[in-house]
Amino acid sequence: MLRTVPFWLDRFPKSRRPSYPTLRGQLDADVVIVGGGLTGCACAAWFAASGIRTVLLESDRIGAGTTAAALGVVREGFDGSFQQHATTYGLRAARMMWQSMRRASLDFAAALRRYDIRCDLTAQDLLHVAPRDGDAIRRLRKEYDSRRQAGFDHSWLTSAALARETAIERGGAAIRTRGFVVDPFRASLGLAAAAAERKNTQLFERTPVKRIRATRKRVDVMTAKGIVQAQAVVIATAAPLPDLRALRRHLRPRHSFAVVTETLPAAVRRQLGTRAAAMRDSVLPPHFLRWMKEDRVLFSGADLDPIPERARAKTLVQRSGQLMYELSTAYPAISGAMPEWAWDFGYYETVDGLPYIGLHRNFPRHLFALGHAHHGAGVAWLAARVLLRAFQGTPEKGDDLLGFSRILK
């Protein structure tokens, strides 16, 4: 029977799922974080560890939204073309942004170990795969060359090397980057617990934010049954709140889908290569493949524009079938395998494909982390590091490139 809920959420025992109260009354804090996904929880852990009085507000349950629907890949770079970013913003700026992402991803993996968060953290490289097409391979090679010239230690896989490792029949070449995989839901719960252990931090669930009002001296964050007054608010939600509708022109709403297969039999597994690296293809929108425990495959993609609520169930059935077909074109041996989980989720992408992390000149006392659905779990740690520095007034060189300032010129 097909389970139409995110795999990570469905596999976590309900009896072990922590519960946090609903906000009632008035609180004072230094920072209030809106959004209890992986990014919000990472921010809470960073701010709390820095001695900052922190309140986190989640409209539903911690980690149960876009985080639970995510792939769970911690990657060295952004999901996009370094060459394009260098053309748009200059080589120096692009290098600084990508280096910030790499440092944050490595530190994120180290932090998960330091906090002893059991989220199945495992080394798993990421392959950016081009099809067996001359133009596609040449474009990918130019991308690879631009990264190497910028000093990134990425490697090139020829068609023969790619076939030996992955057994993909139509693969032409690939760029390999180092990375990790995690259970993103467990990671968010672990970071939330680490933050909640601090006496200066409070977490609240089932507390949707109704209004945000910034004044000269503070920001008021209002919910149905309470209010938090703070020096600053961190917006770490999947979509802009009603009070921030002016930001929608910088964001494009999208809808994506994912499936997890049944356990693949040994005869099929022998035809799938080493299964040692996650993969991203070169189509737009891209597909992502991750090898799972219990010999399953997580495959996501088939993105489209937002769909009406009444059409979601029907569209999920159609798109999950499409994903299984597209998976079988890469791996014919998987043809006939059935999905055991299928789910959909909404997200927002930015106008240039890079996340917005930082300040916006028209929203005083606001710190933003928006538009990072495809960039992997490491971007949550990047956002936490950058936003803490912004709050403390100690930004590092290049932090401004990650925010709205790169497009508001």
C-alpha cells in the first residue's frame, strides 16, 4: 500500500516524537525565530549556544514541513552553475559564496557529531550527471573547468568511469563533489533539543504567526494567543508570511514530488553499480537520486507550478508514476519496482537560484533565510552562521553577497 506521507516522518516512532507547548501570553526575548524546520532549529541552536535569549515559533510541528519532505543531502556547493554565478556576480563574489557554503556544510556534519544527534549521518558524494550528449557534456565540462580554476577540489568522471561506478546506461559524464547524507527530520529534532536544553531558549509548536510589526526599538511577533517582543526576528519559513508579501516578487512558488521504492531484490541491486553516491541530473527542473538504507531508492523531481489543493491527490498519483518511469529509464533493472512512499511539497525558488540569507533594507529588525529548498541540508547551517553574525553586528566578508543586496542594486 502506497504511503502518501514523507518517508522520514512516517518512519519516526510517534511515541518518541517530542512535543512543545503552544505560546500563550507575552514573552520578551532577544531573537524570535519564525519556522521550526531544519533552518529554524539550526538558528535556534546557534543563537542559544551564543547566550542569546531565543524563542522559536512553529506553526505546526517541529521539522514536519518541508524539512521532512527533503532529500537530506549535505553538499559542498549550491544547486546551480558556478560558472553562471561567476558570470553574473564576478568570479571573486561567486567563489566567496561557494566557499561559505562548503565551510558551513563541513561544519554542519561536525556539529551533528558534536551534539551526538543520531540522524544516520553518512558520507555520500554527489554526482552532477550529464546525459550522453555532446553538447551537454561540453557544457558540464566548462562548468567543471570553471570550478577547478576557482580552486574547488571537484573531480571529473568520464563516461566509462561513470558507467563503472553507477551503471547508468545513458550517462555521459559527471562532476563529483564531496558530501554527506542525513535524516533531515531527526537532524531538526536533535538541533531543537540541543537548543531547548539551554535555559535562555523556548520552543513552541502549533503557534502560527499572525502579524509582525517592527518599531524603532523592537519587533512584535503576534500569534493567535500570544506575543513575543524581541530585538530581531528571523524568518526561516518555506514561504513569506502575509506581512512580508512584498518579498514575493523575489520568489517563485513551486511544487515538487518524491518517491521511495520498495526494498530492491538482490538480483536488481547487482545491476545498479556501487550505489556509493547520490546523483543530480542536468535537466531543468533536475531530478535527485539518493541511495537509502534497506536497499531502497529515494527519487525526487517532476517539479511544476503550484497546484490547487483539490488537485493534489490526483497529481501526486500521476507524478509518482512519472518519477518511477523516469527512474527506470536511468536504471532499467528497477522497472517494475513499486514505490512504498510518495509525497509532495511546496517551496519557493529565488530569481537567481541562490538563497537569500541576511538583511533586507525595507524590513528593519528582520533576518531572512529564504529560497533554499534544493541546496541541501548544509544551507541551514550556513544560514544560522550568517544570521548570528548579522544579529551581533559582526558580519564576515562576503556575508552580504548571500542576502538581498546582490539583487537590490
